Amino acid sequence: MRRSTALVTMMAGMFLGFVAAFLVRPQPVEARTGPSGCNVPKAVGTLRTARADGWLFFEDAAGVVRGVDAECKVKLTISRE
């Protein structure tokens, strides 16, 4: 009798766990659409990487790294000595 009670209790716990996981799942996130186009001057440098939030990172011949945000503005400049 105890074995069947333990089995039923375990199955009920698993079922409640699945229900709780289904109800607490993260909400879907919609992607933001940025500007339809963006012109970055070649003087900014060569594109090195891009982030999911819209930032682009460029490096010029002197090693200066510039971060361009989703509004196409240079917001970050990192230079080397």
C-alpha cells in the first residue's frame, strides 16, 4: 500500500511541476526594428562585430575602436596609446 501511495504522490508532484513550469515560462520577446537604413562613413573604420541590441563596432587603421548605436551615432570611442 505504501509503495502505490508513494508512486501516486510522485506522479502528482511531477504533474504539478510540469504545470508550474508551463505557467511560469518566460514571456516571448519581440525584436525591435531599428532605422530602415544607416550610413556609416568609411572613415569610422572596418566593421569588426555587431551586437543583438543594434550596436556596431568599427576599427580604423590606427586601432581606434568606435561603437555606433542603433540610431547610427558614434557613442563610444576607444583609442590605444
